[in-house]
Amino acid sequence: MNLFLAAVGVLGVSASGPIMAATAAPALAIAFWRNALGAVLMGGPAVLRRRRDFGQLRARDYQWTAVAAVALALHFACFITALQLTSVAAATALVCLQAGWIALFNVLRGIRVPPVVLAGLAAAFAGVVVISGFDLGLSREALLGDVLAVAGGALAGVYTIAGGKARESMSTGAYTSLCYGACAVLLLGLCAAFRQPITGFPPAAWLGILAVTIVAQILGHTVFNHLLAVMSPLLVSMIILLEIPGAAILAAVFLHEQLPAGTYAGLALILAGLAVVIAGQVRRQSDEEPEVPVPPAPPALGGDGL
């Protein structure tokens, strides 16, 4: 049963990029509605069943949740825009670098990491260079999409770290309700600032917005949140990496996306490098060396950040 759920979860997060790329609506509007609907779907039951959790929150909880919400809003703004500029396969792979960014942030904070993790980081970021080089040959728009996707991955790393800090004392329901709700408010403000409409879309666009919320949010990340309770974090992390080839295959089949052969080499480098990074981090955690803090898992993240 768990393997079946894992397959459903991979399919859900893999479909996120192709669905959003095919949705004829502004990037910020897609992000706003996805988070607003996600806040209602995830937060409604939490408010009704565990209202006490909200009354026990401290200033620290609100602070970390605010950091996570800002990072998540900017992540979505970058990632969904990237999907409209570059290929789904490249954008998904580059935004999945969030695991590598977390390891890199630890290095910048002076936290010692195993050499194998540094080797994995080098391989993953070499994949970025390969993909960006081929996209530069296609168009400047594609290269800009790559840059935005990389930024989206870094912001997803910040979101994960801040979410882990918040989850040290917050329940999943309270955290997701406040984070997704605040993220939706921020995105609504960005829509107003950049004059992107949030209504008036054709029925097909509304169907895409609803589909990405249900498929990625419910069938994707909710499934992975469940699997974290019955599988090791290492195994779940490795399974989530299947989003990279999954999104590439779905984009090729349904969007007829054709990529240069060199781009696939870059995807393979990123996938292999991130696998090494995750394995090295978990091995480090199992050695119980206290200088490497590993936060409790916030809502599971795929390339689309939710």
C-alpha cells in the first residue's frame, strides 16, 4: 500500500509543472489561488478540530511562519514564471535544487558537512551550468527562466528551514493554515502591485488552477506527509527526486516538449548530485553529531514547493 501511495505522490508532484505551464493565467494569479485554496483545504479542518493549537502560539511561532510565508510566496512567483519562460523539465529540475541549497546554506553558516555532500553539490550545480548553457542557445527568455527557477529553489530551501523552526512547536494544521493563508495574502498584494488579474479567466484556466491544487497539494504533498510517518525521511526524499524525470516525461507526452540531448545530461547530473547530497545529510544525521541541525519536516516539498 505504501508503494502505491508513493507512486501516487510522485505522479501528483510531477504533474504540477506541466499543469501550471499549460494553465492560461498569470503566474502570480495561479500562485495566489493555489495557496488560497490550499489554506482552505488544509486549514479548515485544523480550525474546526484543533482550535486550541492556535491559542498556544508564541511570538517565535509567528515570526518563523512569517519568514516561511514570504519565502513561499516569492518561490511561487519565481517558479511559475519560470515555467512560462523555459521548459518544464529544466524548471522542475532547477527548483528541486532546494535540498542542495539547504546543504549550501549550512556550509555558509560554518557548519561542517561531509566531503560526499560537497561532491554531490558540485555535481548538482554542474548540472545547472549544463542546462543553462543549452538554454542560452535557445533564447534569452529560457535563460531567464532558468535563473528564476534556481532562485525559486533557493527560496524553497529558506521556506523549508523556516518551516522546520516553526514546526518545532507548531502542529501541522496550525502551521499550514497560517503559512498558506499569509502566503496567499502576500501573493494577492503582488498581483495588485504588478496589475495581474485574479479573475476573468477562461474555464480551462480555472480547471488548471483547481487541478494543480488537488493533484499537487492533495494527491502529492499530503501523501508524502503521510509517508513521512511510515517511511524513513531518506527514502521519502529519494522518492520525491523522481519528480525530476516524472515532470520531464509528462511534459514530453502531454505538452510535446522536446529538449536538446545536453539538457537531459544536465537533468541527470542534478538528479545524481541531489541523491548524493540527501544520502550524505541523512548519514550525517544518523551519526548524531550535534553541530548539524536537522529540522522536523514541514509539509513535504517537491519542485513546486507545496
